Amino acid sequence: MVRALKVITFILCLVPLGLLAQGFFGAHPSDTSSWGAGLGANPLEVITHSTGDWTMRFLLITLAITPLRKITKQTWLIRFRRMFGLFAFFYGTLHFTTYIWFDKSFVGRDMLEDIAKRRFITMGLLAFILMIPLALTSTAWTIRKLGGKRWQALHRLIYVSAIAGVIHYIWLVKADLTKPLQYGLILAVLLGYRIVVWLFPKRPRKVTARAVEA
């Protein structure tokens, strides 16, 4: 059951990419003159914003798995966390690639100048860089090699990455802050839950003789 659900979830996670590809290439992929027509007047902006949005969404979904698992007592949910985390990195990679390929044409000097001048680029780059070690250490093998505690400590970088992603979005849009503030609110709730759990851990119940007899 869970395996089938993971396959369905995997396919659904690829739907945003499929819609972007359909909009970009259109009904006639061989006709290069029509590429991008399905995404409006500025297809590059649509691709950049869409991949950025889905990066944030998958980051938040990944962070939501643990609270949902604990609140609902559905332990099988944890088996989806790695998939959502890797999709966050996947769409983050597409977002970053769009910038360095279509916007900067892989010109290192232009990218460095852009990073130095525009703070939202700096914050977005930080968010992406912090996701790289998380993706590289997402396998069961790396968990065994690092050890559970060190692996968990490393993967707390996702909190910093998500915060940097929200700040990146706020600094980018400047005017209409509705969407980045929504992401920020959801992130605050998810991080707030973790802080409350850390400050007020549940104590294990003592097993009394009366409880055993019952």
C-alpha cells in the first residue's frame, strides 16, 4: 500500500515540471519559433518563479512530515520525507540553473557581480548551497556512516535553508508580499512546533503495578 502511494506521490511531484515543459514547448516541440509561447510574454520569469515556488513548497512539505507523523501517530509518513526533500532540491536546482543559464549564460564574472550587488541573489544562493549536503546525505548508507546524531545535526540545515528561502523571496518581490509571507507564516508554525517540543518534551509514562494489572 505504502509503496504504491509512493509511486503515485512521485508522479504527482513531477506534474509541475510537466506543466512547465508543456507550456514551454507547446503542441509542436519541433517548432522552435513557438517555444515559450504557452508561458506568456516572459517565459523565463514564469519558469524562474514557478521552480522557486515549488522549491519552497516541497521544503515546507518536508518540514511538515515530522509534526504530522507525531500528531496523527501515522509512522508511515516518515517514509515520504526523503522524497519530498529531494524534490525540493530538484526544483531548487532547476531554479538555480534557470538563473545561471538563461539569465547569466554561465558567465562567472556576471554572476559574482550580481551576488555582490543584489542581496536577494545572495540569500537565494545560500538557501540552495545549504540544500546540497542534505541531498548528498539522503541515503541510508550516509546515515550509517555519519551516525544518527551527526546526520540529524547536519540535516537541521534545512531550517536555515527554508528561512533563507523565505527571505530571498521577500527581498525579491518587494511590493506584493502575500505569497512569501504565507510561506513565512507556515514556516514559523512548523519551526514553532519544534521549539515547543524541544522546550517541553513529553516525559515517558511510568508503568505502575495498577497499570500492568489493568
